[in-house]
Amino acid sequence: MRRTTKLLPFSTTLRLVALFVVIVSLNGCAAMSGFHEEDQLVPVHLEEYTAQNEFPVAKGDDVIGRLKYISLEKGDTLPDIARHFSLGLNGVTAANPGVDIWVPEAGKRIMLPLSFILPDAPRKGIVINLAALRLFEFKGNSEQLAVLTYPVGVGTEEKPTPRGLMRVERKVTRPTWHVPVSIARDHLKKGDPLPAAVLPGPLNPLGEYALYLSAPSYLIHGTNKPASIGLRASNGCIRLFPEDVKKLYGNTPVRIPVNIVDQPYLLGLSDGVVYLEVHASTEDSDAAEFDKIYAKLKTLEKKSGRTLDWSNVKKVLAEARGIPAPIFEIRQGSGKGGAEPMEVRHPATLYGRPEIPGLRTDAWSVLAADVRDETDAERLSAIINHQGPQIPARVIAKNDSYRVVAGPFNNSREAKDAIKRLKIDLEIEGTLIEPITRERGGEKR
């Protein structure tokens, strides 16, 4: 392969990692009491996991689902694990502090936080808890209630998702994105001019399905950036995985109420046991929300006539792993503390995992980095592969270094467009690599 520009050194600290610092900043930093990995017995047999987004809600209960464990395999990334199990990236990273997002250790046993406390809100229509980065849609009535739940991506601190009660005004398949002036201006500053409208297709950030809310300019929609689900990464809209928004679209009638709340502290009752679920949050409402939970706990303590283990409560609050943790029995011996976490078999194929085509010497490609450390190269390759739309990349060992090469691309225009996206999205200076041509009889082939 012949390069058109000189190879530049690439720092192993990778400035692009700063773009994902929001993931780390929302994590806890210690193991939660009652959920130490070494305390969980691995069953003799592994269960096959069946995707589940719908749960029955028993009368008087607030906790749904069941925690699970899985052992990672080589090549796994946490975004791929999260998507396969309909979890947000932040939920998986918060539940498993210290696990590398992009190059986790093969054989590492991690928790799948597939148990949730329902938001403290009327169980009607759609309820979105911004702190939990999760959507709940209620079906049925108080006698026979079910809930469908999906992970979401929401607005950034600078462009937050609005809270309050609204409704679904209309639904559209294959929507056209009419670019807001503020977003067009921001992209222009980065050297990425946008058209006035983006037609349906892989470049459309709304995906294939959109539910327009009564709050002007806000939608629940799909995405062409699935790795952003479970993050505060949008301009205020609510994003879902493509497969999840398809289900939601089909199950949701127009005019259904949508209640958007921000509840980082959740209390729930199940089988006579009180659970506390805590999510890290950057919102100023934390103090008020904490006061509400504290008042509820004190009332619970008074009504039961028993002393709450406040040291355990403090631990759950400090660790903020987003997992329902048992903290109190209403009556002595009244509950079993919930079902034991289940070990699931690693699927043969992770749903939605980016496919990486092989490089071709007769096609254009892009050199993204040349680094000494193999793990750094694998991490960068994984990050590039999870851009939306995907930029295929892989690691190629050469001499005593590791090259991250993106491609193949059909022509120089596609390759140059990838270089532009690497620069704008990840601050990477890509280097164009021309295809190798063979000459015969003075004629290039």
C-alpha cells in the first residue's frame, strides 16, 4: 500500500478517550454490598438468555426483572454486550466499575443489570426516567398491568431533555430530519456543514421510526449511533436502539401520555423487601430528590417500628451502581430478598455487533494510528467501529507496532469522507492510503 502523506506518530493516551469521559464520570467506583462477584455462586449449568423487554407488574410491587451474569469472550466490547441485552452503555459500566469499555478482559464475569425499580410516577402511558436513562411503557390496568422497558439516550447537560407531562402527537416512519438552526450552526463551527434537511437513510440521525412529542422539536426516535444509547449525548431528543424503537412504535398509539422525570433515587417494594436503586446524576435536583427519599425511609422506619440499617443505605448511595439493592424487610422474615442472579450463556453472535469486512489491496483505506501498544490499538479500532454510521477498522501488526486501518472504501471520496469524520468526531488525523495497482504492458490494472 502506498501512502500519500507522511505517517504521523500517535499518542497512546488518545485524546479521543476524553469524548467518552461522560461514561466514566457517571460510574460508581466500588463494589456494592450484597453484589460482590466472588459472593455469587456460578450455577453448574448456564441458562440460555431470551431477550425480554416486557414484564408483568404484580400488584403492590415496584421491582421488575432479574439480575444476570455473563462471562466475556475475546473481542467483546461493553457497547455490544449492552445492545444485545437491551441495556444502556452507562447501565453496564456503572454496574461493573473498572471494566474496560472497549477491550474488556476475556473470561471476565460481569453483571447484567436487568432488574429495575419502576419510577415514582403514575403507571400510565410512557414514563422516562432521565437519571436511569430508561423508558417504561405501561399496558393494561391495576389488576393486570405489564410494562415494556428500553434503554435510551438523552440530552446533554448543555442541551437537556425537557421534563414534565406531554404526549405523542404523531408517528412517522422513515422521517426526514429538518435540521434546527442551532444544530446547523454548531456543526458549521466544527467544519461540518449540514443540509437544511437530511432524507431517510444511514446518515439520518432519526433512524427509521420517530414519535413526535407535544413539546415542540422533541422526539422519541431511533438512531444511527447505537453506541450512544445509555448516554447523555443527544440534543434533547430521546434515542432508542433501532430494534427497540421499532417495537415501541408498533405498541404506542397517538395521544398517549409521556411523563419525563429525573429520579436518581428510587425506592421499591417486592415480596416484602424494600429496595434502593441509585443512579449518579449531574442535575441540580439531586438535593431535593434525596430529601424525598430520606423522608420516605424515615417514615418507613417509623411505621415498621424497626431500625433501618443506615450504614447500608449510605453505601448504596455512595456507590450509585444503578442496581436495586435490598435494604429493609417490612417485617422480620417477610421476604426472601429477591431471586438469585442467573448465569447466562454467552450468545454465539451478539446482536448488532459491527461487522468488519476484510481489507482489500485494490480498495482505498485510511491509516488512523500507528502505536506501540496492542491494547491501545484494539481500543481505538473498537471506538472507530462504533461510530455512527460505522467506519470499519481493524488492527494490523507490522514489525514492532500496531496499525489501525479503516476501510475498505470504494473510492477516494468515501475514504476522504472517513478522514473528515475521524477528525470531527474523534480528533484523529487520518492518512489516506491509495489502492495498489498492478501494471502490465505499461497499462495500470
